[in-house]
Amino acid sequence: MRRISLILACLLLAAIVIPLAASADSVPDIIFSDAWFGSINKRMEVAPGDRNTQLVIELINTMDKDIRYVQGTLYLPEGFRDSKSGERLTSPSTSGHVRSGERFYLTFLIDIGENVKVGEHEASLALRYVKWDEDSITLTIVKVRFRVTGKAGLELSISPSILEPGSEANLKLTVENTGSAHASSVEVWVRSASAGLALLEGGGRHVVGNLAPGSYVIIPLRIFVSRALADGSAILVAEVRYQNSYGEQVTETHELMVKVKPLGGVGVLLDVLLDDPVMEPAHSKTLNIIVKNSGSETARDVNVEIGLNKLISPPLTVLSGLTSLKLGDLEPGSEKKISIDVLVNERAAGGSYSIPVLITYADDEGRHVAEKGLTITILEESKRNRLRVYSDEYVRGGMIEPINITIENIAGEKLRDITVTIAPTASWVTLIGPTTWNIHELREGEKMTLSLKVYAPSETTSGSTIGEPFNLRVEASFKESGGWIRSEGHLIGMYVKGIIDIKLQEISLERMGKEMILIGKILNEGTEKASYTRIEIINGDLVSTQVSYLGDVEPNAPILFNIPVEHVEKKEGEAKVILKVSYLDSLRNRGETILEGVVKVPQLTESSAKEQVPQIQLNQLILIIAIIILLVIIVYLARRRRRVEAG
């Protein structure tokens, strides 16, 4: 009895434990994969206080069957609200047909409260869905985890912000992260945006690194403020680059303004400035230097010396004009202009430079010497190409194809001594003829067409090349207007196009009883398979509404076709027939070929007339002969029986 009770208890325990274990190991129909703010294709940072932000939830259909329809409603944690209703329970989001094993997305528009903490949060997603082969609605709850990333906010300030004219000053540029997320790989590029404000130290690139929320760095700068900026303002530009929480590059441009104090009362006040201090590297430019007397007395016997030769690595090379001039007298408020043609050094790209200017003059107190500075800014070297190169889209496989490659000057200036070299990147493509060209010059917007021949086989040891892409590498070197030699590399994308050439090999009109059938054979003499091929009669002496489907027509493989003919215009002799063959090539482009032929109209001969005897008459004849033979046999047997009985 005890053994029986023990056995029953074990069986009862197994009946409880085994289903629980099986249900614990089972995979839900729909599982959570990921969640983020933004759109399905792009993630974005969000911070406490953000409104109308879209939350994207990625889910996976783990069943071996499709889902016909799925709807989700999200119950948000404290601090989050639905943007439409203002409640923690969101409006429903719906997805249509979801295949087995496929990912799908539900989106919700929510507001993030001011007091929400940066970090991970959890919500409950209620799902109602209908399986593909069922009509009932299934309900389930899925836990969803998402992250409030926070946003990095970089604020820039400069101190002191009030400067003395005609003097140097030490400044502090403060970069502070006032946001709620880290800013990674921070870089700051500093340059002057005002003529007369020269960055002596601290210009260019500064690598800051990572900035946590609330932290800051100080970048020291040393500048020179021209007297020409007196009682005005000047601008420093700081470009900040950093990576956000998702590793995406963010670029911001900040303009920092400084005030310049007014000058005290002076008799002679000479200043020099440029009408355009911004220059492009590797280009020639005319410098218009203005010397102005902003004082209240006349400056006599003014001499100006531009000290480019005093710099260790001058950013400019003088092409024409004098750097040392006598200007004579300058009345109060008057000015004189000096013009010099210069070439901007390519190696000076991306920097600001102060060019020393020495001015000597005389007034009532005697002779004086004033040292000034001209501030120039040389832009970063442009990464854009000076040439645009393009050509045909394809070559036909198995043939030597002539192609045209066009070289167009888009530099905005004349280019000289251009050398162009073309080579294929695929080993199975061959260029025939010259591959290097020399062009004397190309004016702005001018084009030059280079002609060459290309051979691409239709097949290699690896298989067919039809539809395969390949590149032609174009290397070009040229001389710009400033005399600098530059090189560019271009890749031209092309593909191998097959040839479909359908020819009519044989054609005849045959009579099958009372029916007429057009029978023929076509051959693809090209290099590419014609797919979904069909042939039909479109004109001539034969009429038919029937279409013959041939499927794939491989190269060099004749294929038969037959088309029932409903009417023949001619009763005898030769009849003309016009056929249309339509097909798709390997790129699914539709093509068609018109074929013409002549067939002989078959006559209704005596033998063919006999063949037209209805089959039922032939059967009747056979039946009559069989009956006669049977009667003869019966008569013969009856007579024989009588003879036997008589004997």
C-alpha cells in the first residue's frame, strides 16, 4: 500500500513539474530585440524635458508561421507621457503582415519629463496579434527596455571680452559641456573672422578629448588687435567637432565677439588694412592694402614697407608690385591704396597670419616709426575635384567596344599641362590602344572627349561576366593657375552588357488535317540568355491570335516553335509572315526583335483528302468486315456439324 502511495505521489509531482519546465524553456511568440529614440533608420539623442520624441521598438516574430496583424500599447514608467493623450498609457501602434522570423517595428510619440534620469528605463508593451492561419486574437505582455541618452551641449565663451586697440592680448577660450551626456573626441578649430584681429598663438586645431557633463577646458589664445578696430568689435570663429552617444560626428560653429575700446585723442593715427583678407591656397590674388590716417593731423612723407621677407615661411609670394613705397602726405581722414599681386602658398592652407608692416612718417614733433600688422586667413585646401570624368554605362561582352570618356574642367579656372592615364581594375578587362593622353589646356567649363577601345569577354574561367560591374581607374595630373601641380584619381563604374541577337533559322507552314500550323526554329546568336521569351504573328499573309511561349533562349541553342494559324490570305503560292519575338535581358529590360520570312502554302492533295475521311467511317468499315468473317465461320461450323451427324 505504501509503495502504491509513493508511486502515485511521484506521478503527481512529475505531472506538475514537467509542464512547468517545458513552459519555462519555451520561446514566446514575439520577443523584444531593441528600442531607441529617433526613426527606424536613424537613432537620435534625447534628454529630460524633450517633447514629441518618437520611441522605436524592434520586435521579432519567433514563430514558424506568419502574423497577419499585430497591435501594441505601451504602458510607460513614471515621468513619461504619451504626447497625444498626456497619459502613461500610449495610443496603439500597428504593424501589418509579419513573416516568420522577421523583425518588425512599433513606434510611439512620447514626452520625457524634466525629472527623468538619464539612463535605462523599462516599460510594459501589451500586444494583440492574429496568427496567419487563425482568426482568434492572442494577447501577450513584453518587457521593453530603452535608454534616455541625454544630450551634450557645448558652450563657448572668451575672456577678457574688451580689448585695447593697437596691442596684443592674452585670451582664454572656455569650452564647457552644459548638457546631460558625454561629448567624445572633442576638437576645436579656432580662426579669426575679422580683418585686423590676428591670432598670434592658439589658432588652428585643439584636441580636447572627452568632456563629461558639467566639465570644461580652457584654451589659451594670444592675439593682436589693430588700431583700425578701435571703438568697434571683432569676431573669432570656433568650429567644434565631437561624437555624440551613438558615435555620430557633430559639427557646430560658434562666433565669439570681442569689443575694442576707442582710441584716445591723437594727432596722427595711421592704420593699414586689407579689403579682402580671406584667400584660397594655391591661387594667385591681388592684395589691395589701404593706408589710412584716422587722426586729426597731417602725416607727412609717409613710407610703407611690407615685411613678407621677415617671415620664416612666408604664406605669400610676390608676383608683381612693390613692397616698399613712398606715399607722400596723408591728410586727416584720407587714405591711399597699394596693390600687389601674390601667390598663396599651398602649405599655408588652414591658418591665419600676421604680416608685419613698417610705417614711417613725420609730424610737428618730428619723425616717427609705427609697426602695424596685416592679418590674412588662408582657407583649408578644398578637397573637391577639379575635373569631372564620366563615360558610357556599359560595354558589350565578347566584343571590342569603342567608348568615349569625357574630361570636364569644373575648377573654375583654366588648367594646363593635363596628363590622363586610364587602366582597368578588373584583370579580365583589356584596354586596346593608347591609355595615356596629354591635353595642353582646358578652359573653365571646357570638355575633352577621349576615345579608346575596351574588350570584356562574355565568359571567364570563373563563369559568365554578363551583368558584372567593373571600374576604370582614371589618374589625372595638371597645373593650376598658380603654378601648383595637382593630381586626382577617379573611378568610372561600368558593366558588361550581353548581346541578344535572335535570328530565324527555319520556317514552314504545315497542314494537320484541317488545321494549319506555322512551324519554325529560332537561334540566339548573341552572348546572353533571353528570358521569358514569346513569339507571335503580327503581320503578313498569316493571321493568328495565338502566342507561343518559349521560356529561356540560350545562346547558340536552336529552339523550335509552333503557332496555330487561324487564317491564310493566300490559297496557294508563297505567303509572307512577320513575327515578333519579345524577351527580358539579364537586367530585366524588355526587348523585342522583328523577324520576317516566306512560307509555301500547302495544297489539299488527294492523299490528304483521303486522310480527311472521318474516323467514324473507318471504324464502321472494320466492323462490317469483322461481322462478315464471323458469319462465314458460323456457316462453316454448321455445315461441318451436319456432315458429322450424317456420317
